[in-house]
Amino acid sequence: MREAIRHHADALAQLVTASGFDAVFLAKQRADARLARMWQIVSHLAVVVRTPELAEAHATAEAELIAYQMGVGQDPALYRALRAIDRTGLDPVEVRALDFALREMELSGVALDSGPRERFAAICVELGSLATAFGNAVMDATQSWTLPIDDAGRLSGMPDEDRAMFARNAAQRGMEGWLVDLHAPSIRAVLRYADDRALRRTVYEALQTRASDSGPEAGRFDNGPRIDAILTLRQEAANLLGFADAVAWSLAVKMAGDAREVESFLLDLARRARAGAETQLGDVRRFAATLGIDRLEPWDMGYVAEKMRLAQHALDEAAIKRHLPLSRVLDGLFGLIADLYGIEIVEETWLDSWHPDVRYYTLRRDGVAFAGIYCDFFARDGKQGGAWMNVCRPRLAAEGDMPAQQPVAFLTCNFGRAAEGEESYMTHGDMVTLFHEMGHCLHHVLTEIDLPSIGGIAGVEWDAVELPSQFMENFAWMPAILRRVSAHAVSGQPLDDETIARMIAARRFLGALGLLDQIEFGLIDLRLHLAGVRRGNRTAAAILAEVQEEVAVMRRPDWARPLHIFTHIFAGGYAAGYYSYLWAERLSADAFEPFGEDGADFSRLGDLFRTHVLARGASRPAIDNFTAFRGRAPANDALLRSRGLAR
């Protein structure tokens, strides 16, 4: 990284004395892309094949990189060189990219006096270190806790493949019996299927108290002090830039105008969802009583909901999973992408990678490869939980003797891995996740913008960046797609029409409760980041409790610490922006509705969506991309319809 930084510094030293768009702006874009590619690979490895040594080296390099980048962002000579570029003859995309670069430097403090500028840079370095430490603590806490089981009776209710997974966990550590851990497949198996209520509580408590001052490993990886430090530093940084609070700082580059607009959006959804959520919770409690659970607790929700879903919709998630082999789902997904965008996705076996499970695919149009995607599907030790897409490298135009650079993406999931030589099967929820992350990848690799700062997902307003991913999720519920991706493990038969109809009917099952959960975390994030004076002396825990009282219909236990594992806002890019998921869902639900109409022409509609949304990236405002595709501004009705809250 130090060598890469030196190369970047040398490039900037040359361009600040040059003039013109190509010699200054384009030269900086290429230098930035080279540095970013190095760091994107390093930071990716740090979360997919993590070791203590790599984590330590990554933290050291990250601090140095952030300090360097802050210096670049605050370099007055570079700022003057960019401002001096003659805009005569530039096209609108180039002008927008240049404006973005200037705004980014202004948000980095380039216009501040020397003292405040140095303090702002120091804060950004410290925030980067805190974010890395926060994420590492969650990973360490996730990996450190395990529960050996030697009584097969405690696994009652669990599908055979989940029992086999627990047995493999134990065998890999040289143990007899079974071993439960805190990776997503394990958590899902216990909280959804385990008849043993005490086991469910034990696992739930370990999950909800990770990296905190509570629970079985209290204080060992405690993120509490980091939460306070991060919020305090973000507030100070916002004030230095002239913003009232960290929310205003965050929204300066988003679609939403201010905190009031975001809060009104969330509270309006909460108002519409609350009555339905209260009714649904009452239904769950009554059903729980038929299972012998007189007092419903959070660790019972997944279990009771699964039984209730089975009773009401005759849906057996484990049986559905036996219809969804990963290979078949991938074939169906790739076929859908071909139908929508006219491209072929081909697996390549000649590349090296960071783990034997990793697969690499090229995207081809008319037989010619133009992009690639690394796919890392399975959970394992040393790998961060969850699912995400990230950039490996951006699209770049050819320059002199250097050929054009094709865009490449990382797609990472944490599905359960089958035994060696056996097919891996996925839940329908896993399938939805896969479609979601592929939507992000397509946004990156189908760009037609050669400027990395505004091509693909780069520069897209954060509250619109989920549009392509949530848009793709909807296809995972279409009957034709479900038939296309399914084949039973024994019979080879696809999901039948009756089962698919029940799945679609159950899609809105307990939907109001799920919506309230999202609203709750969006409000918590928003209010945590409002001005310190508005928070007064209230702690983060107090704000959490207040929002729960206002929005939630079922409270968490006092010992739960959801903020301590809220990596989206404390170790990711969603600070004062978690509302973005729902904001973008409004866009995606509206954008998808034409595809769900009878006789929809996927090829025509897909080409329109690619042309106006995926290909354009941030070359124009997200609202312009949407209205160019839809022919009008977005409306809330489609979101409410998709959630079963409106007709």
C-alpha cells in the first residue's frame, strides 16, 4: 500500500502543474483507480480470509491510506487545478464528474483554514480506525462463540441438512457430536426450527449481545466506547464543515433533502404499518399459545412464525430448500439476465482466487467478454457474515498503449455449504439475497460510463443505490422464475404451481412487523446522528429505548445490544442513511411493476432499465434516471402494495 500511495502521489505531483480536462481530471481518475484497485483487493481479503496478521496489517495500512487521502482531498493546489479546467466543449457527463470532484474536496475540508482542516483530517483518520475496529470486534465476537452439543435430542425439529452442518462444524474442530456457531446458516437453523426453547434463547442471547458489555462474553469485544466515540467525532466533523449535524452532512449527497423529510417518510410508514403489526403480533401470540408458549419472547418469533407459516400457507421452508440447488438457481438467474439484457454469463476455471470455493464468471455480449464477477457463496471461519457486493475494479477507457479496463465485481454471500462432492441447496431467502447482490453487481458491470468516479455504483446517491438490487429481488418471487430455478433433490421436479402460489401469498406474511423493524432502525440511525445538542445528555442506549417505545410493538430484552453489532452505520456506508433501504424500495417497487404485468416484454423493458438506470450510474441525478425509465416521478403506492398495505 505504501508503494501504491507513492505512485499516486507522483501522478498528482505531475497533474497539478498541468492544465485541461484530460491532463488534470482524467489523469487523476486513472491514478485514483489504480490506488483504489489495490486497496479494494486488500480490504476484500481482510473480510473473506481474515487472519490476525492480515487484520493487523490492514488496520495499519488503512490508517495510513485515510491520512493520505485526506491530504489529497485537502490539497489546495489540486483544488485550484480542478477549478481552473476550462469547461468549454465538455459534455454534461464530464461536467457532472468535475463538479463531483470539487464537491468531494469541499466536503473533505479543502476550503477550511489550516487549523480546522488539520483537525478534520485527524478526525477522518480516527473514524476510519474506529470503523475497522468496530467491524473486527463483531467478526471476532461472532467467531469466538460456539456451543458444543452432545445430545441429539437438543436438535429436535431441525432439518437433516442442518444437523449435518452442525456435525461438520464439530468434525472440522476434531470434536464429537455437533457444534452450533453464530454464522448465518447456524443461526437460521436454530431460531427457525429448534424445538428446544432453551437452545433458542441461548443462541439468541449470544447473537444479540456480541461485541458488547452484556451476554456470555460481556466486555470481551465491547463496541460500546466505539459507538460513543464515532457519534461524537462525526458530529464534530460535520460542524467543522458548516453542517448543523451529521445527518445534514450525510444528506448533502443523497436524494432526501433534510432530516425532517426522512423522519416524516419513516413515521408515515410506521403509522400505516402499526395497526397491521399489532394485529399480526396478536396472531403470533395466540398461535404460540397452541405450541405451549404462554409468553412470546424474541427468541420464539422465528420458530413460531415458521410453524404458523406452515399452518396458514402449508409452506415447509425445508422442503422448498430441497427444490433449490445452487447450480440450478444460478442457471436460472443467468438465464433471466440474458432475457433482460441480452448478455451471457460464463464460468471461467483458469483464474486463481483466495479460496477453493470462489468462482469467477465473465459477462459476454455477442461472444465478447466485457466484465467479470467473483462469487464467494459459502460461510466459513475467517469470513465476515452477511452478504454484499463490492467493486474489484471499475470500467476505464483505453489510454495510449493501455487497453480499456473491464469492470469486475465481488459478490459475497454466506450460504450453508454441503458436504464435499454434494450439491448445496439454498433457502428461498438465500435465493432472494443472491438476486439482490447480483442486482448491485449488474449496476457496476453494465455501466457505460468510463469515468470511475460516476460509473456503476460510484457516486450514486446512497438512498438510490439499492434500487437495482431491490429491483432484482422481485424476480425471485415470479412464478416463471421459480419454476425455472427449481429441481427437487430426488425427483428433479420443479416447484409445483400450488406451492409457488402459497409462497407468493406468504410473501406478505407478518410483513407489517418486518416493515416496523426496518423503520425502527432507520429512526434510530437518524436520531443518533442528529446534533449533539438535540441528543442532550441521552446515551445511545436511551435513544434506542425511546425509538423502540415509539415504533416497536414487541420490545427486545434489556440485555440485548443491537447497536453494538450495527455494522451498517458504524463500520459501513449507511451512517445517517439506513433509511435508504426503504427509500430505495419505493423506487424499486415502482420500477418493477411493469415487469409483473401480463404479457410484459422482458427484453424491451430490460433494455429500457439498463439504458436509463444501470448504464447511466451517477452521470445524472438518480431521480432523472428513474423518471427517464418510468416516465414520471416515483410514488409510494407501489411500495405499500408490495407490502400488502394498499391496493
